[in-house]
Amino acid sequence: MSCESPPPPNVQLRVLRPLSPLERYYTIRQALNYYTNITSYVRYTHTKLSSIPFANVRTKITPILYRTLRALVLAHPALSAAFFCIKSNSPKFVHIPMIDLSSIVTFVTMNNESEDQELERLLEAQHEIGFRQDNFNIPLWRVVFVLNKARRNELGVLFVYHHGIGDGQSSYALHNLFYKFLNENLDLLDSNTPIPDDHTLRKEAIIQVPIKPLPQPINERILLRPPLHKIVPLVAPHLIIPSFVQAVTDNKYWAGDIPSRSLNSYRTKVKIFALTKDEFQKLYGYAKNEGSTIQAALYAAVLFSATKHLVTVINNSKFRKKSTLSLRIPTPISLRPIADPPISPNEFGIYITEFTANPLVRRVHKTGFWNIARDWRTDFLKSKPEAMHKIWLLKFVGERYEEWIKWLKGRRFAIENDGMGRNASGEISNLGRWIVTDDEEHEKSSETDVGMRKEEKWGITDMTFSQCAYVIGSAFNLNVVTYGDNFRCAVTYQEGAISDYKMEKFVSGLTDILKCVAEKGDVKFGEL
């Protein structure tokens, strides 16, 4: 197929490189309106903000933010990349030579009546807005700056980006450098710095971007192809066993209450919960003592709360007896540490695969919290080396755009295990602990070297990570990140797939379970 949007005759595009199969997969997901974006929100603070009249804050700080974003764009080539010819047999990344920040930057105001509820609405609105995949002049990311009337010293920064250019951990790469460059432009916050006029702001918004090579995709930085003796068992089920046979032999897993093909709206709903620093520290301490991890604890908590509040068998002939009902819980795995050489957390790109657990619901009633967590961690570590081979399977989809569309669109009707058209119950995407690299450098350096006392720098309160619901993916997603000991989770789900009432009970159950374990050290299902 020829390119759907050829450039004008007088425009010469600079090709950066072809899309990898994994990157192409994410473009097809959006082409079908199955998935839109990832978001990462950080609350920054500085005392000088509160000394500026609120009506003037936006105009005063815009030059600082534009200069900070300019440095960020020049540091990350993916931020000046666009898709080109995604409907052809060879889609590519092309270079965007000029970016107008005013077209991708917006400001909103929060009233702080209920901050997390306001943030939930903001994230839901942003998850509704995808990216133009057919315009080679528009970046695949945007920023929302949030001003708070009640907390005048606070600046919220929300990055929204296409999954085809970055994974969840890429938000670290964005905010690490954003924080660094924000501090480098701190002098513009001084009271004697004049408020810029419109002409100055328009000039600051334009970035002329020199071309830089994109980082290599993960398939060129790690051996994804499995050993020959593992290829047959990996591929054979997809080629030999008919889907209706697999549907009969597999355990039935819960994946929502309403089939995906019965829903007209793909709107993402968001519910946020957090643990206090004391609760997180206690939970982390118990996890270490039990030979487990926070990731494994999240898995056990999901299993407990989903069994209690979500799993129902509603007149569905596809389910057998409840004792064989399971949950299917995938977990993204970062491939950054095992690449050769290892990939820095400050690099922006897609470097993930996936591990999936399939626990039986009946087991929850018989096993303690940490036993479940330890068993999951054992299976996770055992399967981790082979999880990367899942990416390798994408090569079998084909080269033609129509083949990719047919494959992914067909999955919505072919996933018959649960009758819901979703391939999992709930995904746990835990970015882990965000360690700000600029903080580390600051502590290693003297005040003279840094040129700025710590109390003069911008402060960071917390981070919230979120990704939209995936129509044929999991019924819900846990999106988790910790800054310092500030643990925050944004639970996302597709509107209608599960009722808001059930999700409120599920999220409340998750919070109660984690708090209970942090207080008591362990808990059994019957004690909840």
C-alpha cells in the first residue's frame, strides 16, 4: 500500500528509522481506537510561586516552562519524531524540524476541593484524546500545566505521550530532565524579572530542532529469538490448536461484566488511591522480611480484592464450576537492565515485555497474603528470562498494514475464553521507585559545584502514573509509582466494562488490604 499522507512536493522529510514490530503494534492499537496514551503527573513546588499574583502566574512562568521544554526536546530525539506512512508495509519515524510549543501546551486550574478527584477528571479527559498518526508535523506528546488556587506554591506537570514512542518508565526520563532544566531556569522566577509580552512568548514557543538519531528499538539491543527447542511449544498453540479448542481446555478467567464488543464507549475511568509514608514503609519492611516485594504484594492484594468484589459468574455458559474460575493478571517487565549494554532510565523509548499469572480463585480462600505473594515472585523470576520471547512472536503478524489490522481486530472476537473479548482480568504496571537523578548528583556535589542551595531548588511532592484502558486488554489496570515513600496508584478501566460501584468497592478493598498488611504484617482472606 502506498503512503496515505504524502508530503507536499516542496517538503523533504528526513527519515529517522523504520518502526519496530513492537512500535508498530502500538500504532495499530490507536488506529483501531483501542488505546490512546500514557500520562505522568508530578507536583513540583517552589515558595517563589506564591509571591506572584495568581492572575500573573501563567504569563510569568511560561518562558521558564518553554525554555525547560526546549532543552527536553533537544535531549530526547523521540520528542521530535512523528509517524509516517503507518498504513504502508514499511512505516517509519520522521524528523519534525520545528515545534510550536503553544500548540501542545495547555494550562488548567485546580480549586483543590478534592485534589485527587480533580486529577482523576483531568486524566480521564486526557485519555480521551489520542494523537494524530497521519500528520508528520505534530509531535506524539503534549503537556498540561496545572495551577492550584489553594496551594499557590505548587505547579502540576502532566506529560501525555503515545505508547509508540515511550513506555511507562520513560516518564522518568521526561521528569528527570524536566526537573534539572527547571532548576537551571530558576532565575526567571525572580520578582525583578519582567513579565513577558505576547511577542516574546510566541518567540519562546518556537523550537528549531536539529536532527538526531533515534535510539535503536529493543529488538536490536537484545536477543529476543528463543532457542530452537523452545520455538515449537511457543508457536505451535497459535498455529495448530484451533481457538475453540483452546477455549474449552483453558481455565475460565474473569475479565469484566460486559463484553467489549457490546460497548459503544471506549472512555477510560480513573480512580486514585495512596498510602501514607508510614504505611508504605511498614509494607516495604514486611515484604523484605517475607522474602517478597511490593510488586508481589500488589498481586496478592489484587487477588484478594478482585475475588471479593469483582469476580461474578453471571449466567455465562462458557464458565464451568466456580472452582475452576481463575484470574489472568499480566505484569509488564522492563528489559532495560538486561539489554547489552543496559538501557538507562533516562532514555526515552519502549523496552518492555510481559509476564502473566493465572491464579485460581478458590486458592485465595486457603492461603495467606504473603504465601500468595512469595509464590507469584517465584513464578515471576522463573518465567522472566522467557517473557521477552513474546515480542519476537510479533514478527509472524506480517508486513502488510491490513494483516496487522485483521490480526488485532480479530482478537476482539477471538478471545472467547471469558466471552468478554479481553485477554486478561487486570494488569499490574508498577514503575517502582522514582529516584530523581538530579537529586543524586546534588548530594554527591558540593554547594559550590551545584551553584544552588538545596532549599532554593524546586521541590517534588509526588508522581502519579496512568495509562488508558485497553479495549481488548485487561478489564482494569493498576498503574503504580512511588516517589520517596509516597506510594500512589491510578486504577483505570473502560467505562461500562465494570460498574463504577464495583470498582469503588474493589479500589477501597485494595487500599484496606494493603493498609491491613502494613499494620498486622499478614492477613487471610477470611479476616477481611
